[in-house]
Amino acid sequence: MMAASMTEQGDATGRVPPESYDVPGSMENSIPDYVAELVKNEIGGDVKSLRRVSGLLERLTAENRQLEEQVLSVCSAVPVRVAEALAGAEGAWIKLRGLLGQERALSNMLQQHLQGAQHWADQLDPLLDQLTLTHTHLLYLRCLARIEDLSDSIQQFLMTSSVWEAAGALSQLAALDLGLRDSGCSHLCAFLRDTLQFWHRILRDRLASDFEEVLTQLHWPFISPPTSLEPPANAPELYSQLELLITQLLSLQASDDLVSEAKQLPLQPGLPPAPPLPLPVQIMLQPLSKRFRYHFTGSRQTNTLSKPEWYLTQVLMWMGNHSAFMELKIQPILDRAGIKINARVELFRGLLSLALEKLSSDTRRLLFDDALFCHLVDEVLQFERELRGTQAYPPALPGALHVLLEHTVFQKWLTVERKLALEKVDALLTAEGAWSSQYRDIADVDELKVPDCAETFMTLLLVITDRYRLLPCPRSQLSFLALQRELVDDFRIRLTQVMKEESRNPLGQRYCAVLNAAHYTSTVLADWADNVFFLQLQQAAVAEGEEVLGQLGIAEAGRLASLEGSVFDGLLGLLERLRGDMLARLLDAIMRDIRDKAQPYCRDRWLSLPSQLDQATMSLSSSACPMMLCFRDHLLQLQQLLCLPLFQSCWQGLAERLDLFIYQEVILSNHFNEGGASQLQFDMTRNLFPLFGHYCKRPENYFKHNRSALTPGSRQQWQP
């Protein structure tokens, strides 16, 4: 009966009973899987759960009703919205047709109007062209009249000594020249430029004459330090006139930049274009320029290619003599006039241009004379240091080094630098004391035991660094860095050659000196790798140094960019390989000698030695004395010949090798009684280990095999 009730409920709700109940076969086959899964999840297989069927039926009926209402509401709303959209589209289409009709009507009306007006347009075109031409002629005549009026005004102002008004009219002429520059009126522009040049020259010459007169009374130029000069009696009046004339000259600066005679700094090869000097500074430079050209051009004895320091020193002296006057007298005038320039720097620019012009000329003449060219480079570098340091010339402005960066000159500089460096290396390696330290007699100083050739070589590299450190172009600095790397590699190859020559006697003084030289070179390069200057070059090498330093791989470029590596990594690896190879040869030679001396000790009668209780005192085995003496002598010899880091590596390597040798050749190759084991332990702990006690606190740590074998538990294993 319960099954019948379940069936009725299933028919009414569209639900099916769980699979565990008795269901007809046809109905069971027609039940979808998801329906059966739902009934099973909601009711389960327990008969007592059938009471939840009514609640399930009510919930599903409510959900069904809610879904039907939603479907009906959506179905009723959609037609209304579609109808509204269709109505709107139909209205827009009607409006569009109306607008298209209006457009066609207006287009027809306009076309008719244009056809009717074409006759009038054909008649008016010649009149309009004639009117335009007349207007252009009128403007042309007005420009001519304006030029004439301004020219007459300048003439009147000069006749009445109204310099300010004349300068103002001249500025108007300059502005008119700028305005007509793109007009295409070539004759008018030429006439205007001639007029501007004419009056500018007259006005400038008049002001320059007065300015030079005032400067002369102020003892300008200062050929000697101005402290030794007596100030003029009417100094306040002269300084007042000086300020007035400087201000008036500065008012001519705009027109001065336009005229073809504008005094601009001569462009030197490799130098960026520089703005013209202020007019007052140009006039102040004239007497100094005359003196410079008088002494350092032509056939004067002071004009000699072998003495560039003469004119470079003269320029520096003039800078020093006039610096205070420019800062204390001229700069306040410029500040009150609102001119944003540095009077001292502008004068220095003018003086520097004289030196650069002379340098550029001399450099090209010295390209085929290595000695004079090197001297010129040295003097230019010294001049640059004093210019930037003593005279505080701004680093943003180009200096004398730009002359040396011209391609032909720079390549010559690199070639000569390489040639002289290689000659220096040849000389220092063949010198009599090349492989001895110059501080060998001073114990506190000679800790590194650097041979003289290695120290001189690193000093040579340091001098090269100081020479190219001042170069303003990172690419040029990278070229010198590549030269340094080349020299270091050449020096490493020479050390390798000497090492091979001395490899038959690795315990000799010269072999150890080569080892010290390789270690010192590697140490200095590692220190340089952390220097700020070389870190900056490292970043420049990543950016643009491939053509200079060679093709950088992706891994190497990444390491350089992240500062994990350095520009000397390749050389440091090669030097470390040389150092390791030489140390291995040295240790092998020592161990061969020790093995020969240790043969009696290895063949000692360890199995028949008396017990420790039968001996009054323990002493070193007589067969061990040659080995111990040999080892001690070698340690003392190495301590005298090698620097401390190398000596530490050497004695530690010897300790490890000796530990393995004794373990294999003595302990494992012999049989021991109690007396032999005690004697071996006494030889090791009381004699061998103390030999290393001078160099570390716990020498037994370096004899791991022997220390382990000599423990009581281990001794029982190798005693019979």
C-alpha cells in the first residue's frame, strides 16, 4: 500500500521514486539519470525518509510556479520593447528622408547660384590679383620706409650721443630682420642686413672705443698679478663708466648675433658648437688675443712645437690674473642687469679658445713625431687638471681634451700609448733587479714580497688610468680600458714564459717571485674591480662597449649589468689559473723531496718497537729526523720567498698532502704493536704538528686522516 502511495505521488509531481524501491520495468527504464540522482540525494534509501516527500513536492511546485511567472513576464515585456524600437527607427528614417530632400534642394540652389556668379567671378579675379599685388608693393614700401626711418633715427641718436635710444632702434632693426627672414624677399633682406651691419658696426666701434679706454685706465689686461698694481685715483668714476658701457654693449648682443661679423668662438674638430661670447668679453679678450698671437704664431722663438707648455701655462696665468677682477667687478654688473651668465667662465672660454686653436694646429703637425706627440699629450693632460681644479672650470663645458678625441689624433694616442707601454714592460722584465723586491730589506713593508717588475707594471697601469680618467667620452675611456686589459694579458703571458723557464727549479727565488707577481697583479685587479671609476666603465661597457671590448655574450653582459662580475673577470680567471698551476708545481716538488727523505721512516720496524712503558722518555724516531728537517727547511724557505697569502695556501696544501702521504705510506702500509703505535703518535703530535703551530692554533685539524687514525679506538684496528 505504501508503494502504491509512492507511485501516485510520483505521477502527480513528475518525480520518480528512488531506485531501491520496486518500480515497474518500463518506468524504470524511462527515468533520466539526473532525476534518479535528485530523488536519491533528497530522500535516500531509508524508508523512514519518505515523510520528506511532501515537503520536497511543495518546494519543487513553488519553484516551478516562480519560473513560470518569470517566463511569462519576460515574454510579455519583450514585444513592447521591440515595438518601441521599431517605432523609433521608423521615425528616424522619416526624418532622414526629409533631411536628404532638403540637402538636394539646397545643393541645386547652390549650383544655380554658382553658375550665375561665375561671370562676376571671372571679371573680379584680375582686379583682385591687381589689388593683392598693389597691397604687397605697399607692404614692401612700408618695410623700406620703416628701415629708412629706423636708420635715420639711429643717425640722429648717434649725433646727439643718445646711445640707449640708438641701441633700441638697432634692436628694432634686428627684430625686423628676424621677421623677414622667411619672406622670400631676398633683395629687401639683403638691404636690411647691410643696414643692420652698418649701424651695428658704427655703434659697436664707438662703445668699444670708450670701453677700451676705461679698461686701459683700469690697467687691463693684467699681465702680472693685479695685486701689484696701484688702483687709479678716479676708480669710482671709472667703475661707474664701466658699468654703463657694459650694459650698453649687452643691449647690442641681439643684433651682434645676427650680423655676419659676429664674433663666435672658432669651431675646433671634435668640439660641440659654442654660443658667441658676450660683446664686453669679446672686447676684453682683444688685447690678450693680440699678445697670444704675437708670441705663439709666426716665426717667434716662443712659437716652437717642442714647448706646448709655454702657451698653455700662459693661458693659465692669464686666467688666474683676471679671475678676481671678473668676479668682483664684472659679475655684479651683469647681475644688476639681469644677465644670467658667469663673467669669469666666459673670459675663460675665450682664453681657452686661443689655446684650442693653437693645440689643434700643433697636434696635426706632430702626428709623425712620437716623442713630441707624447710630450704634447702630457702637457694637455696637466693643463686639463689645472683648468678643472685650480681654475674651477665647469665640467659641463668642453676643455682641452676634446682636441685629443679627434679620431686621427685619438688613434695616434692609443698607438703611442701601447708602443711605449710594451717597451716599458720589456725594459722592466729584463732589468737586473726585476725579480727582487725593492723593499726586501724592510720587513714591515715587504709583506707582499712583490718583485720590482710587477710593482712597476701595476704603477704603469695606474698612470694610464690617471691619464684617461679625465676623458669626457666613456667610449674613449673604454678604448683605454681595452688597452689595459691587453697589457695585463701580455704581462700574464710573459710571466707564464718565465715560469716555464724556471719550472725545473720551482723552489728557486725567481720561480717564487713569478708566483708573487701573479698574485699581486690579481689582487690589485680585484681591488680595481670595486673602484667606482671602473664600475662606471662597467656600465658603459654594457651600454656601448661591445665594439671596444669585444662581443659580450648574453651571460657576461647580464653579469656586468647586475654588477655581479667585473671588467677584469676574464683576466682574473687566467691569473688564478696561473697561480694555481704554479702552486701545484711547487707543492709537487716539495713532496718529492719529502718522499725521498721519508723512505726510512716508512720502512721502520713498527711491529717490534718497545712499549712506551719500557722507555724512560719518548723521543723522535731517528728515521723521521731527515723528513722533519726537510719539511722544516722548506717551510722556512717558503716563508721567506712567498707573500703571506701564498704561504698560507702553500703550507695548508703541504699539510693535507703530508697527511695523506703518512696515512697511506706509513699507517696503512705497516703493522704496529703497542710501542710502534705510541711512537707514531708521539712523532705526529709532539713533533710534526708543532711544526705548523707557528702558523695556526690547531694544526691537527689539517691532518684529519692521521688524527682519526691515532685515536684509541682506531689504533686497535691497525694493531695486530
